[in-house]
Amino acid sequence: MKRIAVIFEGRIDQRMGVFNAVINRVKHLQAIAPYRVDVYMIQVYDGWLMRQLRRTPKTVRPATFVEQGIHIKMLWYKRSWADSLRHRLLKRQPRNFLRWCSAMAWKLRGYDLVTAHDRLAGHMAAMAGTQLSIPHFITWHGGSINTDPFHDTVVMQSTRRLLAGARCNFGVSNALCHVARQIEPSCVIAPLYNGASSEFHPYSAAQRQALRQRYGLNADTRVVIFVGRLDEDKKAFLLPDIFHHIQATYDGSLTFWTVGDGPLADTVARSLAERLDSGDFKMWGKQDPSVIPHLLNCADVLVLPSRMEGLPLVAIEAIACGCNVVATRVGGTPEVVGEENTVAVDDDLVPNMARRAVTMLQHHVEQSLPPAIDWRATAQAENEHYLQAMAR
């Protein structure tokens, strides 16, 4: 039986985004191919000195944990103050981290293939390729290609090397693959989309009615929802204006929901209170992942005014639940929601997004996910690449 090591960076207390994508990729790959797949998660933690400087709490560091039946082995890296100084002041590569990656790479002896997600895990996979001659792949999910390299020369240098050195890179959208080729023209990269978990599907009319009653919604009330982190990248500060424009234009009963937390939560709450009546909006805060399909099945339109995206998983999940989506024309978003359901990131973002949302509220727009945006299709495409690599 062939052995594959999967490596990614994450946090035990933040099981979302890339974390969920990795778990779904592993589950669906194992469903179609007889591999032994071992999953390793890198988590960076602060030692005593860095905790004092950064005012962070002490981290409990288990050796393993289980998520959705997948056993995950932890690789703990203590943040280095020396690396931070080298990076910030001298614009040099993080020497201690790279030494740690080199040491950890020996744990991968005996694997037939290593696949990593994003830059930090990519370093360890690259070390395994160099030290153990194991073919390695790297999946890039969004900011690690779209933004980070363009804001930091050290990150740009390492990203170029990683892109060039991998047997094959995967981008979660065609748009992200295009940016990767701009960074490193010699890289081999192919699109490999994320999908929606099986929990995200349209509920029956009876299930929806029961949920809406539980959440205090009248039969004729339409729901406009935002799901995501309330921060600058998601342009969450625009939500009150978008909601206000929709309310001013739509002739009918409306309520507005936000789901998630973040540094702009208090700002958004104050602005919503100023722009809307208290009964017209609800901020749900951070919710357990199991609740999100319920909320999306109650919603009519999801708005996503992000300034950047790789491939917005929440848009995939919303459409899978039968909820319309209007979003900004960034990254791979048009590949999910359709070009006609996106708006430019410019001075007219708010009125244009509100206008499209009102159209969707008045007449449900048919939106369906492309065949490639499906975990089963992703597993098949991923497996074809791996079979070719292991046959050499």
C-alpha cells in the first residue's frame, strides 16, 4: 500500500477554512484510492519570552487529535525571536524555522509522496524532497499567493523557490494559478477546487419552515446574510451600508444576519445599530460549524464584499444550500458564483452589490456549482497526479 503524508499549518482552536479543506481532501481521496494517508499539522506557539512580548497565553500542546475520523499528528514549532528579528530587520529567511523543517522532514522517511498546503508546510515538503528524494506537491489556498508575497520580499523569494521546486502545485482556482505563474513562470501548477461538505445541501420545505420558526422568522421575511470573519480583508465595515441600501430599495420584510467574529465586530455592531432598527438585524457571532448549514438554508442572499479571495468556501456552501450569492469580482469568486453575480471593488461597490442582491430577493436567480467544484471530482484529479508521480 502506497503511503502519503499530508502536511498543513493550522490551529487546533480554529478548525475552519484551510483546515476543513484539508480534512475533506483527505476523506475523499481515501474513499477512491487504497492509500495509507497520515496527516501532520504544524502549529506555531510562543515560548515564555515571546509570550511576554506578544502577550499571548500558554498553549496546551497535545501530540495528536482526531477530526471527523482523521487522526492528526501535531508538529509543534516554537516561534523564534531571532527569526523574527532576521525577517523584520535584516530581510533574511527564517534560519531557525528552516532548520526545524529540515529536522522534521526526516519523519517523512518511508513515504511515497508528500503533499503540503501553503507556504510553511511547503518548506517541510520541499526539505523531504531534497533530503529523501520524495516527490512533493503544494496546494496554495489564497493569501499565500494572492497577497503575502507582494507585501514581503522574503516571502516572495521563498514562494518562488517553493513554486519552482514542487513536482506539481495546485491552486484552488484558475485565477490563483494565473497569479502563481506571474510569481514564478517556470512553475507547474493546475487548478484543484475545493467543494462543499455533504452537510451543505438544500433542506426540504418542511425542514426550512421549522428552522425559520425556531429562529423567529415570519413566513414572508427574507434573509440577507454574511458569513465570515469581520475584518478588513472581508471589507466587513461595508456591511451596514450594503444592508441599508438593500433595505431602502427592497419592498418587503427583511432581516440581516452576520455570522462570525473578528476585530471589526464592535464597529459593525455600532454602525448597524445606527443604520437599521434593532429588530432588523442579528449578529450571531462565531457559531459551531454544524449550525452554518441551518443558517444558510434559512437565508435568501449571501453578500460577500471581500477585497481578496482564493476560492470562497462560504460561497460554495451557500449555493449548495440553495442560497443566492453576490460577491466582489476578486480571485476565483467568479468561477464559483458566475461573473454576472459579481461586482467590481470600486467606489460603486455598495450600491452595485445592493442592486444585485435586491434583484435576487425579487426573483431567485438560478446558481449552480460547476462540475469541477465538487470534492469527488477533486479527489479524482488529485489521484491522477499522484499516480503519475509514483509511477516514475
